[in-house]
Amino acid sequence: MQHREWLLLAHAYISIAELAALIEEFGSIDSIVSQSESRLRTAGLSEKKAAALAAPNEQAISAALEWLQSDTHSIVTYGNDDYPELFSQIKGAPLLLFVNGSVDALHLPSLAIVGSRNPSRGGTQNAFEFSRHLARGGYAIVSGLAQGIDTAAHRGALDAGGTTVAFLGHGIDRVYPAANHELAHQIASTGALVSEYPLGAAPEKHHFPERNRLISGLSMGTLVVEAARRSGSLITARLAAEQGREVFAIPGSIHNALARGCHELIRQGAKLVESAADIHSELAPLADHLQKNVIDSMPDKAPLSDGDEDYVKLKNALGFDPATMDEIGAQSGLTIDQLSSMLLILELQGEIEAHSGGRYSLIA
């Protein structure tokens, strides 16, 4: 691959459409990067892009070439076999991707999970458990490494031993927020960190809504866990719909401001989600190249609750008649905090049913 030539194009922020026009004018990438600024401007490039391509920042190019010396670092270019097929279907597809980790992770059936940077405890649990449940079934979980729901989604996939992909709103040699440095390392070791921005690019405010099109574009569907009415997560959901992808939303309390964005999406046609099965039923036809059906394969795996004494106590306290969390806690001896997470896990596994009024029962 012509690493240097592609890096020159990337650092000048050349788009796919611009590259196509330049190739038509000059014949090849080699010829394009050897042109003068005036010739490039005559061919249609802006003054800024023509200058960046004709007189590149050699220090930055050298740093990128050095970065590529690592076995886990690579670039994926438009038209290459490694370029994700789903990206070729979206508007504004990236010319080049910087990847830290596995390029193969970009070709798995994927689900995007996004939401608030300041979620409720329940929202965090939902993101983690939905992610873990679906990752165990073979879906790669895609998100943006932000605080809150993004972080919980990545962690859920990692906890399941699954694959997760994080799209960054800055150069791939940075981690933002800094608090997720260790999480970023874990993602790169089993999945992939991905950026369309050159090394050294700062986390500019406009980069994040731009990268959202890639989060939704790589995924067969986007699940919004919690979001206010004005949030980046709703931008991702809108982009997903425009890209012809499925949009899912988890409903919440009418008193929770972070549920209002999800309710708005549902009113607009997003699919209301109460369990992982709701997502799978929509995505399974699109993921028929999975070796096994996600839901059908789950009974073959040891349930998360097997062998856990607390789960045995919980199941013994449950019956087929709906009971409140307080009643279940009194019978099992478990705290409300413990029950909140455990009941969600059992519900996702299809072992219990949630009823109105915060009541739960075994499924007959």
C-alpha cells in the first residue's frame, strides 16, 4: 500500500468525491500528490486543502508513518478489501481510517449503543447488560468512548469476552476523556479504536457529531439507552435512520428527563425495546452470516447466574405470581441495589418477566 501518499491525502482532509475528481484529472494518486498548489486549485480543491497537499507537514507525516510500524496499527483506505462494506453505503463515507487493534472487528455484525454522558444508575446498568448480553451472542458493540452510556456499553462487551469498536473524535494517538485510558487499551487489545482524523488532531467540538455518522454507519442498528431531547445521541439516531439502519430506544419514566429523547424517538418510529430479544428479532435477518442465531445459541452457554449463590436465593424467592422488589428482598435477604442489577440480568436472559408497578415473576 502507498502509505505515504494516502496519509498526504488524509492530512489534507481530501474527501472521496474530491479524490475521484483528482484522479480523473491527474490519473493516479502518485500524480496527485506531486502537483503544485495552483494545479490542485485549478482542479477544484479549496485553497486550504491544495496548500496542505502541495506543502505537507512532513513532521506529521513522519510521525504517522512511525505510528504504522506497530503490528496493531493500520490504515484502511477507501476501495481496499479491508474497507467496511457498510461504509460504502453511507453519505460522507471516510476516505481513510486509522485503526488501533483488529481490522476484522470492522466486519462483524454490529450494534451501536449510545446515550447520555451523565446517565442514571439504571441507564448505566441497562447499557452494560444489553451490551454484555448481545456481545455474548456475537454482535460487535460500537460506541464512542465517551463517559456514561458509551463507557458502560464498551465495558459490557468486554465483560462478555466479546468485541467492541470505539470511534474517536480526535487523532488515534490520543485518548479522550483521559479517564478512559485503560478502557481504550482494553478495547484495542480485543476489538478496535478507530479514527478518521490525522494523528495529533485535537478533540474539537465539531468532530464528535461528525464521527457519529461512522458509529451508526458501521452498525446494523443503533440503540439509544438514555438521552435528553437535545443530545448527540439523537444525532446518531437520526443519522442511523437516514442511512437506512434500524433505530431502537429504551423507554423510561415520564419523570426522567433523560428518557424524553428516547420517548421522542419512539414517537418518530424507533422500535421500543424492553429486552435484547426485541433487538435480535429485527437484526437477525441482517446478520444471517452469524454462525449461530443469537437467541438460539444462548441456552448452550452457561447462564450468567449459574453457580452464583445470590441468584439461587433470588430464584427461590420468586414465584409465578408477580411480587414487588421489596417483597423479593424480604424473601431473599438481598438488598435493593443487588436486586436492581440481578433482576435485569434475569430479564435479559428470558428467565423472569417484569410487570407494571415494579413487580417481577418467573416465566412459566
